[in-house]
Amino acid sequence: MKTKPGFKLRNVCGERIIVAEGKENIDFSKIISMNESAAFLWNAIEGKEFTESDLVSLLTGEYNIDAHTAAEDVKAIVKQWEQAGITEA
């Protein structure tokens, strides 16, 4: 999967949010807020092909977290990203 072009992570008033940029995303009306670890993952994979396994490796490499917990967290965040329409297959 891959992040969709035109969505950028920004820091707005201390909150990390995904914002739509460009006319192809003009109808985007949702605000996607991200916690520190989700923002870390987004920055690491933005514009690149990635798998859930890649995200698990990133989490376990950056945070003191076991692979099972990381995998559960990754499944949840990928589902949120897919529902928000900010990633594509």
C-alpha cells in the first residue's frame, strides 16, 4: 500500500494533523489527527510503498514495544488510514 498524494502531516496549534493539499483533494472535509507514534509512521512512509510488516518494524525499532503489540497497533492505524481515504493499495 502507499500514502495517497496530496495529504501532508502538519503541526497545527500543537496537534499533528493530516491536511489535504491540491485541487484533487478539494472535497476532503475530514481532519485526521495523529498521535506521536502515528505521526512517526506517516513521516517514515509518506510517498513510499509499505506493508504492515514495515510499519511493525518501524514501531519496534523506535519504541520499546514488542512485535505482537506493534502488529495490533499497526492493524488499527492502517484501518483508520484506509477509512479516511489517505492510503491506497
